[in-house]
Amino acid sequence: IGNTNPSDRLVVQKDSANIEPMLVVKNDNTTADNGVSIDFSGKDTSGNNVLFGRISTKYTNHSTEKSHMTFSHRNDSGSFVDWMRVTHDGVVSIGSTSTAAAFNLYSASNTQMQFQTSSTGTGSANGARIGYNGSGAQIWNFENNYTRFATNNIERMRIDSNGNVGVGTTSPGATLH
């Protein structure tokens, strides 16, 4: 559409310097809890049609025009579940449809975020991790360097690679300095 030499089966192209709708998926029904979706599907090994994933929006309140967006997929047990939801007020929930904070991360056992760079490596024991490991909260630095804490844009405490804790110093010389 808008292209005389498409590179794929469906190409929607518009040459414009403005941000404008290129594709509109629309549902004119005005009842609560309706919406639209873009589905991703294919065939399983038996040749049956299977829905693999979905990006959808759903009106939660037509009078206030509030809606949320969900990203869904088929999990390991074959159930179709939401794995991420963004609500009308910007709350993000991953792994759960309910939210307890502006950003909610849920897992049935270990709920952790891992941070890595090109200098730390990408393995499970590289970088730094924060989260709940099923037994307690943790801040974990896998690297042979320090972990620091700051308030008011000033470093207040540092744990060096030897486990020495410095309060008010960046070079602790003892277990507690």
C-alpha cells in the first residue's frame, strides 16, 4: 500500500515528515471492556491453527476514554496469558495483571532484575541483580568491584570488593569504617 515495489507481502508506506497513522485497527462498539488486537498465529506440528501472541488494547471506561494495553503469549503449559500490561495511567505490570506500584514485576518463585553491560558479560553470574529470591530481598553484585549507596546526589556508603563497609568514605579500610 503506497509502494509500487514492496519488499515483503504487506508494506504500508507513506513518505511524510509528520507522525501520522499508518494503520488503524478500530472497534466502534461503545460498551465497556471491548477493544482491538493484533494477533500472531501459525500452525502447530499437527497442522492446527494456534494463536502464539497478541498485542491488544482494551477500553476499561468509555466515558473517560481510559484503556490499557496488553502483550500476551502462549506459555509453556499451552495457556494463553498476559505477560505485560500498561494501564491508562502508565502503570506497568510484568508477569501479573494486578499492580502494587508504578512498576510491578511478578514471578511465581524468583522475581529479580539483572543489569549487565558489555564489560560484565551476559551470563547469569555477571553484572548486578536486585529482587526477591524466594526467601528474602537481595542486592547482588557479581563483579569484583564496589556497591555504593547515595542520597541527595552524594555517595553516603560503599561496600568494596573485599566486603569492607565505608560510611562517609569511598575507601573503607576496615570491615566497618
